[in-house]
Amino acid sequence: MGRIKHSVFGALMLSAVFALSACFGPPAPAPPSTSAAPGTVPTPTGSSAAPTSTASPAPPATPGVTMGPTTSVPPSSMPVSPTTTAEPASPGLPEQVAPLTIYYIAIDDGGISGPLIGCGDSLVATTTAPVRFTDQVGPSIGALLANKNRDVGLSGLVNALYQSNLTYTGGQLDGSTITIHLEGQFMLGGVCDVPRVKAQLEYTAMTAAGATSARVLVNGRPIDEVLSLK
């Protein structure tokens, strides 16, 4: 009876040892250590793949502005501005400084102060302050047409062209005849102003050009034709 108890007790002790061995077996092998940073997939050993580069983020786009590709132009392909060569000045009249001669009217003078014209008037030469010019005709006719006063200072002379709207556009000397071109229209105070304005223009042009006769064209027509309609 005593032997049976010892055998049962021994069997129970042996079963307990096997149960503890099953719960506390040899430790599982530790996972191999790695130096890769968290979240980084390590490159397999022996792989020949090149490391992947990370592109820098593009700068934020400005609203309303479209950015196009930037092209670098080699210095050798930059356009070169052509060199401008000044043309030689065409030969002309020499520049000089001298007074201009302008003609006005002495009403009812009877030819005492100058050439007799029209309704018993005289044509009288006056001079301006010195003026710089090369062609004297243009400045002289221009000064006459620019005067919009009827009375010429305190001289007692009259400008019959003061109401007219005329512009000098050019002139040419052909032998002893000077031709001047005007554009615009006459504004006269009566029939006696017809010979007055014609004489003022013709004598001023002749004196400036050193000519002995003058031809005046207004809007391409002879002055006599234009004034005949006044």
C-alpha cells in the first residue's frame, strides 16, 4: 500500500516537470539588428540600384502669373546691336546771323516812303533783330505771317496780313525768280488789301532771296487767282 502511494506521487511530480518545460522553453532568437532609420526601407544587400534622390519642392506659384521655362542664352548667341553710321550732312548755305527785312504798308502815303502800290499806299521795308539762319526766305516769310497785329508798333505802318491764316511750306530760287509756297487762306479787310498783301509777300521774298521777281502759290494756285475771289 505504501509503495502504491510513492509511485503515484512520483508520477505527479514528473508530469509537473514536463508542464513547466513546455511553458518556459528556450528563448526565441532575437530579430537581427538593423541600422535603418524608422520608416526607411533598407536597401537589399548586393543590390546595384542607385540611391533615390528626393527633388526639392517647387516654389509656390504667384496667383495670376504663369511661370515659363527659363532659357539660358550662351554669350556667343546674344544679339548685337548694329552700329549706326551717321550720314554726312548735305552741303547747303552757310549759317549766318543778320536782321530780316519785312515789308509793311504806309496807308495813303502816295509812294513817298517806298514803292507806290494799290490805293495810293507805300510799301515800306523794316528790319528785325538779328536772326540766325541758313536760308533767309523761310524765316522772313515766317516772321511776316506770324505777326497778328494790324499796327506795326508806333511806326504808323500797317500789316494787311494780320487776319490771314497762312503757313509757309517751302520755296525755290530759279534764276532771278523766287517761288514760295503757302497753305491756308486769306482774310482781308477790303479790296485795297488785295494789292497790299500781294506786295508784302512778294517784296519780302525777293529781298530775302536776292531775286528780282517773285511767284507766290497758295494751296498750289497762283496768288492772283486766289485773290481774285476775294
